[in-house]
Amino acid sequence: MKMLLPLCGFVLLFTMSARAELRVSSSVFTIDELAEAKAKAVKEKEPLIFVYTDPGTT
């Protein structure tokens, strides 16, 4: 039981220091604009995140 608090502290410290530095753009493109978004991402050397959703749902 004495080791529980230091162990929890270590796990918390480890998880706080292991986060990624990925910045997500606020731009949203439709599937029709995917080629344009790819070209823009390559030109600006930025990552492209592709998430497929159904716009008819909430």
C-alpha cells in the first residue's frame, strides 16, 4: 500500500510527458475536395487527417 501513491505519481508523470505535438487544422473538406486538400497538405508540408463521417447524422 505504501508503494501505491508513488506508483500512481510515476504513471501520471509518464503519461503527461508522453503526449504528441500534433496540431490539427481547423479546415474541413468534403470527399469531393480531397484531392485539393492532399495537394495543399503536401505543399505546406502539413499532416493530413482523414476522417470519414456521414454528414446526415449528428
